[in-house]
Amino acid sequence: MIIAVCSLLCQLPCQWEWSNPRPHGNLLLDVMFDGTRFVAVGQSGKVQTSMDGLTWDQVGGVLELPLPNYYAITYGNGLYVLVGQNGVVRFTTNFTNWGAAGFTGNTLNDVAFGNGLFVAVGDAGTLYTSANGSNWVPGNPLGPEELHAVTFAQGQFVVVGNNGKVITSPNGSSWTLRNSNTTNHLNAVTFDNGLWIAVGDLGALVTSVDGLTWSAPATTINSTLYAVSYINGNYVCGGVSGDHYTSPDGVSWQFRSPRFEGYLFSLARGNGVLLGTLSFGGMVMSVNGINWQNVHSGPLTDLWELERIGSSLYVGGRNGIWGVTQDGIDWDFSTLPSGDTLLGITVFNSKIVCATGDGRLAVSDDGTLWQYIQPTTSTPLDDVVDAETYAVAVGNDGVVLTSPDAMAWTQQASMTSEHLNAVAYHEGIAVAVGNNGTIVISNNGTLWKTKPSGTTNHLFCVAFGRMNQDMAFLAGGAQGTIVWSLNGETWNTLPPTGSNEVILELIYEDDGWWGTGSDGLVLKSLYGGNWEIAFHGVGRSTYSVGSIAGNRVFVGQGGLIRTFSSFEAGFPSWPATYSVAQFAGMINSCLPPTTLP
């Protein structure tokens, strides 16, 4: 099997590329400093190293299926130990030759080293110790609570977990339960500058000078916290929604703005800087915990819609994010002054028209200067399309707007109050689809009528293209549903696509049909009748797909832009036993994989 997989990988010379954010968009859940370099681990087996926190290298990972999600890493006695999902444990001295240990199916959330011993903790009160990373011995966690973090300092291990649990041990074998003075879940713990600090859900924050006796200082923090550390006179903590705080003493805390672009998951200090990992591949750095700079480039906000206009490909997203590219790889981003969320894009009457979640139409001649048109309704709009002699915009509560010039908009009676999520047009027929299987059609944009779709699943997208030997409208939605119609009047349901994920976009281009959806779903069909899962499982929804300069471009949650080159040949033929998702990390890293001994 390894030979077959390696042969397959040889057919994929870096075909996948992260275009945004850069250097990558993989979720990194833990980062540590080994005295010389930073090492970060995370989703899909990602292991990355950096000497300065700014320039990162992907190192060879373990070739195994499915790719593991690593939640934590530590270093001791020349050995790196990684732990994660479903009890995965991997260890290495050089990131080339790897060892594996399997002793539990429970997820392991953290690992620490001290006194010549590794201690790993996880779900269902899992606690194990090892002297070499290979042989592990179960410990007594004093209860079944989930254990989230472990740190060694002051000659002792301190473990924190659910319901405010704190246990300590000088040797990893004899554990003592401590009173933390909180019942909230504790997610992280550190010792710095003479003080232990543990943080957790709903602003939980407890401190101790010896790890034995804990107190809960009164703070105004109410955010769930995932990380805590210290640098240059300031304790730093943060978590949900990018909230982060500093304190000179661990007692008085101050909120710092601006918020980070994503959740803060981990912090590590080294080489005079504090490094943090965020949602969606984001990284931040600070020398004092107060002033931060982004290590990543590009937005981490959701990107909703792609549209090819002339020789450029445009993308619109949350908070007015607007991007343009000529090759799908290098992007120029700007932000619309209004900050309106851009959900649909079309060209009509020589103008770029965007439907916004704020209920307005953003209109531009060149994608640089914008006008904002407020129709008679302020209902959020989800999509807009060029219907030759008029433009159609659709949105929540069944709203349908039409315009002869992109500037003056009139609300029409759509004959439904269901949310309309998408609209398409071809040769005199406009088709809008929405929640609960709703389909409405019109021959002139003014008179609309409902049509039975044959499904009660929400429909989120609709497009026109080849359907076997004919041309047809195809609409996709929840639970992998695809319905089709030759004329918009009569609709039929296609056989299952093989995925129960939500289909969020369908497009038809020269190389056939493409679909995108939740959890990174990518579907492919040559003629629209039979679909296959081309890619799946990156953990982030893919909202739209397009192409330019020989590259297939996918955009989605958290600023995701991934480019697949040489798509004219289609995806390679995968072994029947495995899905493309299982090769995601290796495809993305474009590095020679290493194998377990």
C-alpha cells in the first residue's frame, strides 16, 4: 500500500497551493519553543518549524491514513513527542524518522516533559507517562473529567481540566487533587515569573504561587480562554473571538485591541518574542504582549463568492473583503468602505454588482470605486445575476429585486416567504432557489411562480449547464441533494452524490461540473448526471469555485483560497479504498513523506 500511495503522490507535483492565507491555511493548535526554534503542529498532520517565528517550513510528516490531527507537542531529552486525535502519539528526533505509540483511543489534548518524564493527558481522564515516548504507563487522574493541559515547573506537573479540576504530581505517578476555586473548565496552564496561571471557559482564571493553593482573582474577563503565557513583564491570555488580555501581576487584567482575526489557540515564547497561533492558519507575534503583528498575510474572514470578469477573477467576502487575481495564486485585497458582506457578484450594464448581507447593492464600474444602492427593503440579499435585459437579486424572506440598469431596483412579488439563497438565468428563464426546497421561476423578472422541487431540503445554489445530452438547471443543497430541470418547470432528483455534506455552489465550465460544500467538499461531474467526491475533509467549508489561467480556485471559510493546477486533466484516479481527503496533508505539503518503522 505504501508503494501505491507513493506512486500516487508522484503524480501530484504540488498541484494544490495555499493562496490565502499565506504561508498556509492549516489550523495549528499548539506551538512550542525548543530552545532553538519554534515547532507548531495541528490539523491534517501538519508539523512546521521556524527559527524566527516569521518564516516557516513544512517538515516531513508520517505517512498514515487517515492523516492525524495533532493537538500538542513537547520536547525533552532530544525527543519531540506529538499527541492528538483518537490517542495518536508520534515521536521523532529529527522530523524524518518517526516512531509511534498506541495505548488509548481517547483523544490526547496535551503533553509535557519534566524530570525525565513525558506526561500526556486527554479525554475521559486519560493520563499516561513515558520515559522514552514509546512505552507508556497509565496514571491515576483521580476522576473521569477531561484533562486539557499539563505543564511542568517548580519540580512538579500541574494538570488542569473540566469542572475546574487541578491535579499535581512531583513524579507523574502520585497525584493530588487541588481546590482551584472555580467550577469552569480550565483549558491551559503556565508557570512564569513566579506565578502559576490557569485559564478556561467563561473567563475562568485562577492563580497560584506554588501550584498547590489556588485563588480566583476578580476580573472582568468573560471570554473563553485557550492560551496563557508571559513575556517582558506581562502575562498574556486569549481565546474565543480573538479576545486577548494582559496583566503585570496575574490579578489586574486589561483587554487589548484590536482583537485577533481568529481564535487564539496557543502561545509560546522564544528568541525574545511571543508567538500565537490563530484559527485558519493565522499567526501573530509580539515582543511585549500588547502590540502585535500578523505573521500571516491575507484576510482570515469568510470568502463567499467568486466571479470571472474579463481577464480577472474576483472574490467577495465578509466585512467588505474584495480580492482580485489574474492567476488564482497571487491576490490583491481591499475592503469596501461600507464593510458590507458580499454574497453574490455579477456583471450587468457594464457594472460590477454585488448583493450584500446588509440588504444593499454595491455597484462599481471598475471594482475600485463603489456606490451603495439601498432598495425599498433592507432585507439581506444573498445573490444577484445578469438576466440580459434586467438584473435579479434575491435574499431573505423571499425578497426578489429587479433592475434595468443596476442602479434603480424594484421589489417583485416572489410568491414565497422562504429565504432565497441563489439565482441563475438562461435564455429567458430566471430560477431562484431557497430554503425547504423552494424554487421560483420567472420569464420576465416581474411575474414569479413557485415550482415543486421534489425535496424539502434547503437549496443553496443553482446553475445552468450540460446535463448528459441536454442542457439543464441544477440546484444543490443540504444532505448532498441535487435536483435538475430542463426548463425550470419540472424538477427531478439526482441519485445520491455520496456525501451528506451541504452543497453550497455548483458551476459548469469547459471541463464539466464542479460543486463545493461544507467540510471542504469538492464534487466533480463531467455531464451532471453522475457525481464523484473529488476532495473532502479539510475541516472548513468551501463556498465557491472558479477558474483562471489554468488554475481551479476554491474559496471559503476563514479566508480559504486553494488553487489546483492543471485541472484540465481532472483529478487523478484515487485508490478505491481511500478518499482524496486522506491524502490532503501530503498533497498540500508537497514534501516527501516518511514512513513509520
